[in-house]
Amino acid sequence: MRGGQVVARLEPAEAGIVGLLLDQLEQLLTADTHDVGDDPVLARLLPEGHRGDPRLAADYREMTEASLRGGKADDLATVRATLPSGGGEVRLDVEQAGAWLRSTNDLRLALGTRLDVTEDTEPPDDVTGEEEQQLAVYYWLTALQGSLVDAVVAARGRA
């Protein structure tokens, strides 16, 4: 954190991965409900408000889904606007850092759901296949999110 900003540096490959994941998440969030059906990632990102009563859950979803999707879209737009496409320095104010935190959390949830990550899942020792690459990205996102949390907490402690 420098001068009230979170400062980080992303390698070109890292920026490319974040951009690709943002695209995929945005496509999922903006897809027609009929096209994505009961996608487990959407169920994870837009959880039911009440599991025991389908009617209450439907009412809750009707009241909150548009605002949840809108908030996620706003966060994705903030991350996209502050992401250096070819890699480089990222400078975020506290509000932008919050959008990055929420978006990296959503990206981790989406990827973790696709990969069936559990508390017993370990980082891959050898990144040879596609699933190991995706799992390595999941753990990289975890580290990125952790460093963002540390920087934001430090900034708030100084405020």
C-alpha cells in the first residue's frame, strides 16, 4: 500500500489469465437463464436465500438476483478497467481493491466449483495437464486475494 493505494505488479501471463477468467465469468453471469440451466457455478455465485422453502427461495431470488448480478458486473468492470492488459503495475484505491477482492472471490468460487475443490484439495506438485493448470490458477488466485486482503487491512489500520 503506497499513498493510499494498493500497488501490485502482474506479469503479462497473469494479466492474461485474469482477463480470460473475467470474460468467462461475465459470459456466465450475462447468459440467458435457459442457456445455463442449473449451472453449479451460478448456484454458488447466486445462492438460494432459503434452502428449506422453495417458494421463499424463489421470492428471495426475484428480489435480489438483479442487484447481485449488477454488483458483480460493476466489480468485473472495475477490475477490467484497472487490469493492465499486457501486464504491469496495478494501482488501486480502497474501493477498487474491494472490487478486486469480490471479483477474485467470485473467480475462485467459479473455478473451485468447476474443479470440485474441497478443503482436502492440495496444490498440484507437477503442472502437466489442463486440470493441474487450472488448479494452479485457483491457488494463484487464492494467493492474490490473500495479498489484497493484507494490503486493504493494513490501509484501514493506518486510516
